[in-house]
Amino acid sequence: MVTESLRMLPSADELHYQASRLRADADLMEGYAQQLLATASELSACPTAPEWSRPTLELQAAACSTAAKQLRTAAEALLAHSRA
């Protein structure tokens, strides 16, 4: 006989809390993207900086921005689920 354990579904308050955490993480990722872009900009004025450094930092900044968008999308999905 197979038994299934019933998981307690998270409450709307828990989903709202998790959504707020995701949004906070998204804000952090956006901040990291801005820092990376600022560093890349500073390196462009530095003649001894390796050629690859600026494009690499810009790619990392783009990845941080993408992650931020995904985190915000996940937060919105949780909120929509909590309303359902």
C-alpha cells in the first residue's frame, strides 16, 4: 500500500513573504548589475586593463539583469497563485 503524505499548502501570507524576498533579491541583482557596469566603465579609462575585462563585466551585468527579471516574474507568479 502506498501512502501519500499531504503537504500543507503555504498560506497567502507565506506566499506574500516569499514574493517580497524574491523582489528584494531582484533589487540586489540589479544593484550588482549597476556595480559591474560602473566597474567596466572605469576600466575603459585604464590603459593597463585587459581587453577582455570590460566585455566580460558587461556580460555579467546582463546576466544579473536577466536574473532580476526572472526573480520579479517568479514573485508575480507567487502573488497570482496566492490570489487564486
